[in-house]
Amino acid sequence: MFEKVLIANRGEIALRVIRACKELGIRTLAVYSEADVDSLHVQLADESICIGAAPSSESYLKIDRIMSAAEIGDVDAIHPGYGFLAENPHFAEVCESCNIKFIGPSSRAMQAMGDKNVARAFARKAGVPVTPGSDGIVESEQDAVKIAKKIGYPVMIKAAAGARHEAEKAFGNGDVYIEKLVINPHHIEFQIMADRHGRVVHLGERDCSIQRRNQKVIEECPSPLMT
């Protein structure tokens, strides 16, 4: 069991983590920007440390400042919450190198799942059905045409790390792959949690099909399509 956890986030998720830690008898260290000095998560945590100016790029996204706070606070684990650095494999790797437990997936798992093309390869290897498409990154227009003719139109050209322009700007990765377009699809997500001791919990499915501009509006659980 951890003795003290740093919460590298703010708002509702930070409050949820604080509440869970209190129920488990774990002390909490909140980090905050100058704009969040009076925020509720700062007031409810056992300790708090300011890590920078109001912009998240100067505070909640600064790995070095968060790790400095972790060292000052002598924590043995960091909970990233969601958003910010929660899906940043480098952050998880830094925590591992500092012998601080990262409460979340390993850096290796995030690197694998963060690239959709690599994730598809992992799924195929595990025997999970995937949408027909390219076996790897599409290198040229000629390759794209060949693949599209093979799997049949219509197709989607997708960025391996998200929207291509945004991905290339943020991650230096403009790789794309091709998938068969699914007409009138349902967006259903399954959530599975596992710990380092081999215990696995399935949290059911949720239907995220109702979207606006490719952003989820409602998540319905359980999915009406599956129940």
C-alpha cells in the first residue's frame, strides 16, 4: 500500500483521487498552478505545492516540475488523473526511472496503444478481429490505391497518432494507415483494468455513438445495442 500519492491533475478527477486515498488511509499531495491556489483539491489534500503559472503548459504539463514536487513531498506514487500527462509514456517512464510508482499503464503499454497502427498489430496478434485495412503505415499514394482496391471502397485514411496535422505538430508523427469505412457504425468502448498482481476487472461497456464533430456528447452504459 502507498503511504503518499501525488495527484498530477486538478478539478473533479483530483477530488475523486483524494477521496479514494482518504478511504484507504493514504496521504495526498496536490500540485497546482498559480491560478488554482484556492481550488478545492488544494484545500482537501494533505499537502500542496505550486508548480507554475496559470497556463497548463507552464504547470500541469511540466514533467520536471511535477517530479521536483514529488521529490520534495517524498511521495511513493503519482496518480495522473485523466488528460494532461495521463497518456504520456515519457512521464510514466520518468516515474519508473525515479522509483516512483505511476498509477496507470506502463510506458511500454502506452507506446503500443498510443499508435493506432501498432495497436492494430497487437490486436491481430492476440486474435482480436480488426477492421480490414493496411498491415502497416502507408508509404505512398500508389500503395494507398492498391490497398483500397484490395479491401474495397469506401475507405478511411487515418493518422496513426490522431489527426495528421495535429499529430505531426505534437508528436512528430504524421504516419497514416488505411481502414475500410464502416457505414453507420456504433462506437462502443470496453474498459478493463488489471494490476501488477494478475488481477483483472471488467467494467462493462459504454456506448459513445452520439457525437458532434467527432467528439463524444453522451456515454451510455450499458449500451442499448448490447443489452
